[in-house]
Amino acid sequence: MDGTKQSSALTAMLLLASGFGVGAQAQESGAAGMSFFVTSVGSGKGADLGGLEGADRHCRQLAEAVGAGGRTWRAYLSTQATDGQPAVDARSRIGSGPWRNAKGVVIARDVNELHGTNNLTKETALTEKGEIVKGRGDTPNMHDILTGSQPDGTAFAVAEDRTCGNWTRNGTEGAAMLGHHDRMGLRDDAASKSWNSSHLSRGGCSQEALRGTGGAGLFYCFAAD
């Protein structure tokens, strides 16, 4: 082995010994243990996610990109009854828990805790990359998260559209119920602090409308298995 090859081999050994290899392994382990995240990006088409199927696919693709694709990923979204199809409750789609973020922090141990006293905050509602999502007071504010749900995680039994056409609309028609991942709003009330049912989008379902009310078309993803 010549001097150059010996130097390269020695450098590689030193990097492993100094913890670079251990760090990579820990990162992989963290991704493998992740069972909850906020999407780092939306569909780019406002609240048109391609329905629940398209939203689930988006969750899976983002998880796969960070090495956490070996799970059954589901979007935390409700749909309303329409055209003879029954409503779907977000809470019924996400399994039984517990759910951990990309750093291994437990968000909630089960469905009841998730919809009660959970550990979902701006600091824990991380993206699949382990990054904090900008919230109220940041630029731009992206704390409005698509859910279409009531506080208990069930669908709305009303005629008015609160799911942007069951996640197929991208325009001025319709609206979506939004939650605040940072648990902050304009008032000091339960709705403003709700992670899943704070207020409706204003101006429709387009990317511009969602951005105008403080969002970016992001949504929650949970591993159902």
C-alpha cells in the first residue's frame, strides 16, 4: 500500500473513531424510530393533496427520503360525507400509538392522550428531517396545519366545506379547518391553542389563500403500525 492509500485509510479510521460513524448510525436509528412528523413541504397545490390517498403517499415519500419508509404512514386528515361516501375521522386513521418525533420525543402515548393533554408543541412538532416549523412570530408564519377535523379528531357533520372538497380543491371555493402546531393564535383561548382545530382557511383552498392565513399547506403524518 503506497503512502497516499495509507493516509486515506488512516483518515477514515480516525473519522470513525471520532464519532462521525456513530453519529450517522444514531441518525439512522432516530429515523427508524420516528412515528410522527409535520410535512416539511406541502403538495404545492394548496389543499389539493390528491385526496387521502395522495396525502398518505406524500407522507410515505417524505418518510422514505429520510430512511423511515418501512412504516404504514397516514395523513392526519378527516373527510366529510359526500356523494354517498361516509365521512372519515382523522383519529381513526393513525393507529394506536405511541408516537415519537424525529428526535425520539413522545408526542402522545395513545389516541386519547393525543386528543387530550399531549406533548405536541412548536419544539416537538418537528418535520421528518427533525426541523422546527416556523410559527407565529417567525417569517414566514407557517403554523396553520391542514386537518379538516374537530378537536376530538372526528369529521365535521355539516354541509359547509371544511376539508377543501375532501382535499381535492385548489382555488377560491371551499375552506379547510386548520390547527396551530405552535399552540399560539391571536387570542388566549382554546381554539387559538388547538393543534388540530383552530380556525378555517380564509379566501379558499389555494396555496396563496393558505399562505395568507398563516400556513403553507403542511399536515401531520403518523405511523399507523
